[in-house]
Amino acid sequence: MKQSNICMITNIGPHYRYPIFNLLGEALNTDFYIGDRLQFEIKTFDYHALTGYKKTLHNIFINKFYWQKGSLRPLFGHYKYFILDGEPFCLSSWVIILLARLMGKKAIAWTHGWYGREGAVKRVVKKFYYALHSKLMVYNEYSINLMEQEGIDRNKMVCIANSLDSDKDMEIRRQLGPTDIYSKHFNNSDPTIIYCGRLQKIKKLDMLIDALVELKAEGINANIIFVGKDTEQVDVDRYALQRGVSQQIWMYGPCYDDTVLGQLFYDAAICVSPGHVGLTAIHALSFGCPVITHDNFAYQAPEFEAIKPGITGDFFHHNDTHDLVRVLKKWLGQNDCQRNQTRSAAFDEIDSKWNIHYQLDIIRKITND
């Protein structure tokens, strides 16, 4: 096998990133050095199953900062490109970047970039840190625009987007068609709103219940399905009971079967995440479901950019339940023809950018100079 010239050193191997990592291993012969833990719980994939896996690094934490033990060794090998997390809290990354410059090698950041809520000190640190890299692969154009305003060279940045298991989701998508899963459960033909993800306080799910109450008062009936584990005793079902809409909600619980999830998204009228939306947006759009979330982008995850207002979803004013209701009314009233047009637009958005093959092409171009 051809010797790899690409080395990826990352803090952890999140479960959702296995498809893109494995594709990079297969298509670009990338080698991987992956950290063993973070300071919070995250589901990881089996590192040994990854094409190109070389070593698990031990992350040593000092408050928010950490050092990846053994991460400097690949620098003295045959690699030309080093793809890093673009995480200033990783002290060993600073050393790798500086040594790579001295050795004529290239450090590439795969990063969230700017959020838009950075304080003065963080802005200075980030600008200096990113200036040391040869290229910046940033999750969305929103962050790239903010970074350009901070004086970072636009030509140095490229949008890498984000992805789930694109190929698997495409296969599932091809098998989907309308079912009666919601009408059978709720015993009505009212449109169903879906929330999918962990049930956490930061997701502000009480807003969805309040919106349901307000819609009902206006004579608009709808259902809500909550798919996910209640990790923080949010007790959405108890709140729905207090508000008198418990018959209109379905506490589905956690589900990790994409075939089942694909159908739930496909048949839903809209996916709503009142807090930040994250990869739920990509998940929903992959199966043709439009997405609604709030409009304060500094407090959003990068995937909000897959939402094109009026086309693949919409935004409501941050923390404003009445505005959420206003937006919901637009989407809950879609007829079958409009819903099919939305599905098609959602598929087009995912196929154009938010998939592993788009990401592979970006990295191939960057490491082929």
C-alpha cells in the first residue's frame, strides 16, 4: 500500500464521524491518531475498526487545557499534512503547528472557527492560533465570514460542512414512502412535529409544549413526538400533562435505528429544536424533514446553515414562543404537494454539501497541492 502523507490527530473519535474518517482512510490513505477521552461523556466508535487507525493517544487534562501524550511523534515521520481539531485548548497542537512550520510541513485545522460570542481575550488567542495554520477547514460559511471580518485571510479558509452516515442514509431514503405511523398512534390525521435528540434543559423543550397549547387555543391541532433519552429529568410528559396537551405528545424514547428514524422524519410535518439544532438538522433533512430552530446564530451549532428559510425550514426569534407559533403555522399547513417539494429541497441541500463525499473532495483538494 502507498505510504500515507496525511496524518489526522484528533481529541476523540465521535461515533457519528466514523463514516467520514473511514472514507478518508480508504480513499486518501489517511492515518489516524485519536485521543482516549474528553471531560464529558461522548459516544465513540471502535477505533480498531477504522481504516488507517494507528494509535490511541492519552489526553492529559489540566482544567480546560489538555496535552495528547504521544502526539508529537508522527511529526518526525513521513507525513506532509497534519489535520488537527483547530482547538486552542489542546496544548500539544500548538507545538505540532509550530514544529510543522519549521519542518516545512503543513498543519490544517478542522474547526468550528468563530461563533460570534467570543470575548476580547479569546478573539486574540484564536486569531493568533489560526494564523499559524496553512489551511482552515471550517464547518460553515457563517463562521468563515466572521473570521474574515477579524482579519483572517479568506483564501486560507474553506467550508468543510458536516455529515452523518451519508451513504447509509441515502439507501434508507430510497426505500421511504408515506405511512400511517402517526395517525395510528394519535388516532387523528393532524400534522406531527418531531424532536429528535437528547432531552436536555438547554434544548428548551417546554417551548414546544407551550407552542402546542397556543396553537390549540387558535383552533390548530398538531401532535409532537419526542425521540430521545431524558438525560436531565426534563420531564416533558409531566409538563404536557400540566398544560393539558398530554394526549397530543408521544414520548417515543431513544432510538438508534436509522431505518426507523428515517420513517419518523419522513412522515413528520416539521422537525423543531427550540434550543440549538446541531446535527439533528442534517439527520432530519437527510430524510426529507424541514427544520425549525432559533435565529441567534452565535448560540447555534454550525449545522443551522443547512436551513434555508422557507425552503428547507425556518427560524424563529430566540426564546420567543409566540414567534415559534407564527413560524409553525406556516409549515403545519402544507398540503401534500408542498410537503413533497420540501422533501426534494431537503434532499438537494444534503446532497450538495452536507455529506461525506463533499468533505472528501475538500480534503483531497487541500492535500493535493
